[in-house]
Amino acid sequence: MANIPSGNRDSFGSKFGVIAAAAGSAVGLGNIWRFPLVTTQNGGGAFLILYISFIVFIGIPVMLSEFSIGRRAQLNAFGSFKKLAPKTPWYLVGFLGILTAFAILSFYSAVAGWTLEYLVQAISGKLLHTDDYVKNFADFSTDVYRPLIWQMVFMFLTAIVVYAGIKKGIEKFTKILMPVLVILIGVVVVRSVSLPGAAEGIKYLFVPDWSAVNFKTVLMALGQAAFSLSIGMGTLITYGSYIQKDNHLLRTSSQVALADTSIAILSSLMVIPAIFAFSSVSIDQMSPGPGLVFEVLPAVFKAMPGGVIFAVVFFFLLAVAALTSTISVLEVVVAYLKEELGMTRGKATIIASVSISVLGVLATLSFSSLSGFHIFGLNIFDLLNFASANIMLTFGALFIVVFVGWKLGKSNFLDEISNKGEIKSVLHKIVFFIIRYIAPVAIGIIAVAALFIKGLT
Ligand code: PFF
């Protein structure tokens, strides 16, 4: 085993850098195109209340668990479990995280590639000169080469940032890109909520409809919270290993969760009022797939005064949000190859991105040449999406809280999050109680239910 001594490890250089990187991972396609639709279709304000409760009572404790595992071990997700629980099978949880990273990145990079195509279509003017947006998306996604080329471009951009390292790559880029993202979202939100008819959309979004809430809604809220916070696969264990020893981990976790949730809500304020103002398609009929962003929004932009500018800004910010997420997933695999197999960062980045791209090609081709190929009734894209987000992430989060609550134990955990007793907070003990008892039961229910309910997250 080629573990690198902690003194030589690259690390985040500033507190803002940690938040930018972790929030960059959390804020992604899940916030901008999934959250608004899932919320409006599942009871609006009622879903929001459930979602926020899960973020606070489950999401933050799991995030804190991951950060504390990584920072304590100073290693990648796999190596962290091996170091903290030697001679036990716990390292398999780390290994599950590496596999989940492969699965997520392969389909996520496909969608991320679409955002580049749409950005180029918006800039060239083609997008707003189209009449049939469903056909436009179908023409593009069933093409064999274009989606693949964009996916490779996206993987290449991801690899460049990861190759540059933690301080000079991930931290530097997210520190620039995250504020840009927030400003751009702010601009689009202001435009969207000032459109005629926007009030209807805002009402639809926030007024609680408790009749829409059932067991599946509860499970969806928890699943969406986990996916959105990037918890359950070791991304935050890996990032945690780069966090300085004096960082206040509970505060950082809360700030990241707050940023992620605010951006999810702002994304809804950006998308839903605009659809109410301009779209002829009813929100209830939209599917939580590519539909909203790639088929409905372009029509909204076309109908909107100044729409071309907003289309360019929107697809640019979608690509940026996706990029700051994909780098965090690739880093999970790169850190593993580097520290466990002794590769240089360059070699690890090339091997990880090329092998993930091979799986990614299969995901993308499931819209064209492999569209007839199904496993368990799903094409490869849907299978990777379903297996990773619904099953692997939730089981990952379950194993992580059980590990911290029952294996790492109270004193080690409190020692880590209090910076060896320097930070005193009653919240620390409460969080540990949640991690040990409440989170395993709550996540356990979703993890098992996820095996049976299709299309959960
Ligand atoms: N949190 C990202 C999103 O909401 O789009 C997706 C994601 C990134 C999930 C990284 C998991 C992960 F490790």
C-alpha cells in the first residue's frame, strides 16, 4: 500500500476554499433541473418542509460524518476506512463509494455534455430559431457522435481541473466559479420573478399541498436531499481529508447545506415562474428527465423578451454547476488510485477519466445505437442513474452513519469535530445521537424502500 504521509498531502488553503469546493460539489444538475420539478410535483411547500427537515436532521449529520472520517484518516474514501477500522471489511464501504463515483459520473457527464451543446446552440442563435423543442432534443440525443463529443469535452475539462490538484485546481476554480454561479442565478431569478404571471408560479411552488404527500413523497425528499448534498459515496470523505485541522466542521457542513438549499430554492424561483409566464405545457405533465431543461425552457426563453441572453446565461451556469460537481466525483477515484495504488496524480487522472468515459459512452449511446438494449427493463443510462442515485448512494449513507455511530464511536467523533476539545458546543452531542440512532433508521427505511420503488431520486 502506498499511503502518502499526511504532511505531504495537498490541502485546501482557506475556509472559503473548503466551502466553495464542497458547495460546488453539492450544487449541480440536481439543484437546477431536478429540484424545481420534484418540488412542484410533490406538494410544493409541503415537500419543501420535508426536504429542509431532511437536510437539517439527516443531511448535515451525514456530511459531518464524512468530513470527520476523511479529516481524521487523511486519506481517500477507501484508505480512510482501512485506516480507521483496520482488519475489518469496512473498507468495502469505501470501495462502494469508488464504484458509485464511476456510475454517477458516467451518466452525469452525458447530461453535462448536453448543457454544452445547448450553450453553443444558444450562442449561435439556433436554439431560439427552433420551433419544435422536443424534436430538437430528440434529434440531438439520438445522434451518435455529437452527444459523445460533448461528453468527452466535459470529461476533459473535469480532468484538467482535477489534474491541477486541490489548491491549484479544485479550490482555485470553485472559488471563482461558485460566486459567478450565484450572481448569474440571481440575475435570472430577478428576470423570472418580474415576469407577468410569475406570482402564480411562486404560489404553486410554495403553498403546501399536504394531500400530495405520501410515503413515496417522504422517500423522494430524503433521496433528493442525499443526492443534492453529494453525500453517501465518499466525495465528502475525500474532500474532508483536505480540510485543515482547525476548521470548524459543523459550521462548514451547515454553511454548505445552507448554500445548497438556497440555490435549489433560487433555481425553482428561476424556472417555475418563467414556465408559468410563457409555457403552454402544464407542470404536472412534465417528466423529471431531460424534459424541463432541454425541451420546455428553450421555448420559455424564446417567448421571453431578451430571451437569447438568458438562454446563454442559463446554459452557461448549468455547465458551471455541473463542472464543479463532476470534479468532486472524479477526485474520489483519482485520490484512490493515487494513494492506494501509488500512481502519480497525472496518471491517476488519465486512467480514471478514460475508464469512466468508456462507461459514459455506453450511457450516452443508450439514446441512439444502444437504445434497444435493456437490463432489468432499463436502458444503460437509466440503469446507471437509478442504481447509483437510488440504491448505491442511500446504502452508502447508511453504512457511513453506522460506521461513525457504532465503529468510530463517540469519543473519536467528538474529538475530531471539536478539534481535540477546542470547540465546545452542545450541538456536537446532539448530532452524534442523530448519527447513532435516528439517521440509520431513517436512511435504512429509504435504502430498503429504494430497492422496491422505481424512480425514487
Ligand atoms: N450534488 C450533485 C447535484 O446535486 O447535482 C450531484 C452529485 C455530485 C452527487 C457529487 C454525488 C456526488 F458525489
